[in-house]
Amino acid sequence: MHQPGDRPVVPMKGQPATAKPSAANPQPTPQLATSRPITQSSQVVSQQPPSTRRFVARLKSRARRNPSFAAFAIIAVLAVVLGTASLFGGEVAVPEVGESEASPTPETASLTPTTIGSGSQATNPPNKPNGEFDVEATALSSVVSIDIFSDDELCSGGTGSAVLDGNYVITNLHVVEDTPEYDCYVDEIVVRYLERVDDSPVDGFTGEVVVTDQAADLAVLRLSRFTSNSKVLTPVAVSSIASVNDDLFIVGFPSIGGDSVTFSRGIVSGFIQEDGVRWIKTDAQISGGNSGGPAFNSKGELVGVPTRASASASNKVVDCRIVEDTNGDGRVNDRDACVPIGGSFTLLSPASAVQRLLDRVNP
């Protein structure tokens, strides 16, 4: 994140993170309600021929007089029904207790609509069995760490999200541009993906900046694979709909979060208009290294990109202190990114600006 106005951009080292891609979570099985079973069964009997109705009546009468016969009759009827079904339809699937009477076939379950966005091939984000957005699964498939190398040394970095066909990444412009005040000149952009959430990310790609938006501080990278074994990334869904008090899920590699991916939560706290951009304010805890990463809504759609630390009217960053060697030079000084301690807000580049930038890309 960097500070608004004319304050210098603070480069943030992208910390590695990992998580093993999990199989797609199964969709919840729909529960089918059975309405008026007694009425339905009586209708079935009434439609039977007279001879059958008489036979059924005799069975009922005998069953009332002899309970043992009733049990035998029930078993016999079930055997006939199952035997007939096996002759005409093969094996009969008997649902277990509590299981739905009908489940979607694999063909039906796999039909998921594509997301909005010109040229976007993102599919609906993965959900947990209870229907909630699975932020961990999304991070494993779509969120990357970005490291900037200058003279073969790591000098800064941030976070990004796969977009379009999965061969592109959206991030902050200040993450992937030269930063003279920190002696960080971009020689190589290395993009790493997750295999596990509790481990460092894996080298997978190099990145090349193809389009930028200075006002919204955004950039799109085109990826080139290190090897044919590099992971295929899943593009995120993009939505420009955000309202005050909406839940936000932040994923990234903050400099104070260690080498693994870090998750945090907050809400949409408000908006601010500046330079033609309607920035999103959030109370989520975000620090250097989160820059360029995703802020998801409760549906798993990207609605913002963590970009700026909040500041006072005098352009002084609020409650943000230098507490760690974030650039890896062995010293803690004013060349390191400050870390928000709490009690402040962060600004997100809006998804509307993200979408405008993606519309300029020619995959």
C-alpha cells in the first residue's frame, strides 16, 4: 500500500505462502420436501382396477385380525416391488437415512455460469458444502505472490489475482514499477502460486506489465510459465457492486505475516472520490505486502484491490509504524514499509477500475 496524494509509494515485499489445491467442493444436496403422502397414496389405490382394490381390502382385513400376517405382507410387497424394479431398471439406489431423495447428476452439477466482464473466463468461486464462499480454496487456485528482483536481489513485492483466462494477473502499479527512493529497479517479476496455505508459495511464472492505470494504481501482468508443470491458475470473478457494511475477505502476503498466505476480514466502511476514482474504505487489517491482492465479497467476487494506507488531512499516514525489516536489507529504517498498528482505514482500488483495465487487454 502507499499513501494518497503526493506521498511516495512504499514498496512491499511479497511474502511467500502456500496451500495445496483442493478438489472442487461438492455442492449441497437439495433436500426435497414430501407433501401430503397419505393423500397421494390414497389416490394411487383409487386408480387401481376393482379386482386389485378387492384384493387389497382383503389383505387389510386379514392384517387387522393377525398382526404377524401384516408384517409378512409388508415384506412380501417390498420384495415384489424391488424385484420388479430390478427387472426393468437395473439396481435400485436406496438412499440412506437423512439423504436427499434426489441428487444432481455430475452433468447437471458441473453446469456453472460464467462471470461478468469483457473477455473474462472466470467461473463461479468455490463454495463450502454449506454454500458459503470458500476463501481458502479461492486463494489456492487464484491468488499469487509477486516478487520484484533488481540486480538478482529481491527488493520489493506484493500480491496479485489471476484474471481473464488465468494467464494474466491484476495487481497494483506501484508493486511492479521502479522505486528510485528505495533503490528498487525492476529487472524481473517473479510470480509464485500456492500449493499449501501453511507453506511458502512456489515459483511458477515470470510477469510482464501489459496495461496500467496510473490514477487507480493498477497494472495487469501477462504470465510466462517457468515449466510446463506450472500450475494453471483459475481467474477470479470481478464485481463492481459494493455497498457500505458489506463483508470483505482479504488475501495476501503482508510483510509481517511470515512466508505463508494471510487472511483477514473487514467491511466496506465507506467511499472517497479522488482523481476520478471512487476508492473503497475498509477497516480490514492490511499492511505492506497486501498491495495488489484481492478483497473479496461474501460471494467470492473481487470488489477491490488493497492499495493505500489511510492518512490525515496533513497527508501524514495514520497509525502506521516501521517495525520490521520489510525490504530484507538487514536494517530497520525509513526504507522499510510501515505497518498499520490499528485504528485506521485502508483504501481499495475499486473493481470498476479493474474491469476497465481488463477490457483493454487483448488475450
